[in-house]
Amino acid sequence: MAKGIYKRGNIFWIRYAGLDGKTVFESSGSDKFKDANDKLIGRKNDIKDRKQPEITRIGNHTFKELAEKYIPWMEGRHRSADSKKYRINIILSHFGNLPLRSFNTLAVEQYQTDLINKGLKPATVNKHISILKAMIKKAVDWNMVEEETLKRVRRVKLLTENNKRLRYLSKEECQYLITVCDQHLRPVVITALNTGARKEEILSLKWDNVDLKHGFILLDKTKNGDRREIPINDTLRVTFKSLTRRLDIPYVFYDPLTGKRYKDIKRSFKSACKRACVTDFRFHDLRHTFASHLVMAGVDLTTVKELLGHKDFKMTLRYAHLAPAHKVKAVDMLDSTLTGKPTIQKLYNLGVERQCLTSVSP
């Protein structure tokens, strides 16, 4: 090992003489010798140029300290801050006052295993791990922990998700579900079925974003961060006009007792599904129902993609199998182009040929 480089645990440290002649001990923040050697050369060059290196001393901070800083920083910057705050509190209950330097691949994978054993789905587990990784990255930016900790945490792989779920209701099921909804829930469900908007997009909807005169909803805060316009059909127009609008409340859907917007309607929606005998159905599946019926009605996938606000066309393609008529039409068009005859004419000619063959056979 080169002079001036040594190890503490898995991390390489360097030592060199400062401008005052005193020995300086500094962590390279890395478990790679090359990183430590590069840092040592840089420090010696600074001393040679009569520059005293600025050394950042990182204290022994805990995960709780990080959470107390991260949550206020996140609010106003991140979409879905409330749901992320909920998950951060779950992570905090697990790690508590654990020093950030103690985070490693094993500790995070054990937490991942605990979530799996509790019955959480892969997508939900991945959200927890992704938030944890983002927090540790920000801890490095804030000089609360060395970068080596982040490298260890990032080695944890996310679980394979099954995003192919496509559960939607029939027209009859939609009507019955609306009928059995509580009074406050019914317009929310109608809005979901007629716009395909996400739950948070609906619950955070303000009257300023509803243009009944020109017939569209303008969504500013979407999951993808893009603005999206959704047309208002007759059913939705009647629903909006039936709602009580208060000048002191900007939200379309609110609790009349508190005057505040609904944060979640999970319990009432679950009860409505139970009354309607609808099983294995989540609120997000109303969005699938909206898209599925559009496709089955003959609406092209590009339009469906724009209405749903998908950035990736692959997300929209999950509904392609619901449009078999489009595939038949496409093949017919190709057949007509190549032969100059429509498919029905070819089938007729084939039938005539078979009759002729039958008549001349012995």
C-alpha cells in the first residue's frame, strides 16, 4: 500500500502534512484504493500550491435526523408527498435512531424481506426501497453521511413487479356500483369512470381547473408532471352542476363538515364494492375501466394514451387486446391492397372454385 494511505474497516483513509506541518487524517469516502490515491495526490498538489484543503467533517447522524430534515424538504417539491411521508414514517419505525453509517446492503435487504413477509406486493415494497435510497442520496448531498453508505444501499435490487393487471367493470357493474355508493362518493366514482383520472388527481381537483363553459378539465398536477386536458361529457357535466360549490372552498370534492378536501376514500369505496358484490377491485381499476371501454368502443390507442396521460406507449398497449376489430380491419385493408379485391370477394371466388372442383371430380 502506498505511503499515506491506510484502511479503517472497508474505507481507505489518507494522511498528509498540512501547510502548518501538522499531519492531516482524512477519509477518502471510498473502498477503492484508486479513489484514495487520487484524493491524496490532489491534496498534496494543493499543499504544494500553498492552498489549505477544505475538509468536510461529517458527524454521526441518525436516520431519524435525516427523516426530520427530509420530510419538510420534500413537501412542495415532490408529487404525492403525503403518501411518501406515510411510507417514510413506516421506514422510520423500523430503523429509528440507527446511525446512517450503519446502513448497508444486508440491513436494507432485511427490511425488504420484512415487508415481503407482511404480505406487501412487490410494487409497494419497491416504493419503500426507492424512497430509502433517495433519502440516503440526499443525506450524502447534505454531508450527513459518506458516499460509501449510498453505494452499499444502492446494491439492493428492486423486486420484479407484475404490472400486467387489467381489471375492469362491465357497463352493468359500473351502473350498479354508482347506485350503491355513499352520497359523497358517488360523484367521485362518476368522475373517475368518465375521465380516467387518478385518485389523487380527482381528490385534489379545484373548480379553477374545471371549465364547464368550454367543456374540459385541466389537470396541472399529474403523476408525470405534465398538464393534461380531459373533455367533459354530458354525464360529467350534469354531475358537476349537481355539486354544492362554496366560495370559501376551492376543491370540487370536500367534506361538508370540515370544509377540507378528502384525503382518501379507501374505506367508503371498499364498502361500496362489497355492496355491489364487486371483488378484487381497486379505485385505480376505475381508470382501467375508462380506458377499456374506450378501446372496445373503437377509440384508437393514441387518443386513449393522450387521455390517460401516459408517457410510455407501452402502458397503453395493455388495452390493445380489447380491440380485435381493429386488427381484422387492418388485415382486410392489407388484403385489399395486395390483391385489388376485398376479402369477401376472395372468399366468394374460393367457394366457386371449390364447387367447380367438386362437380368435375369422379
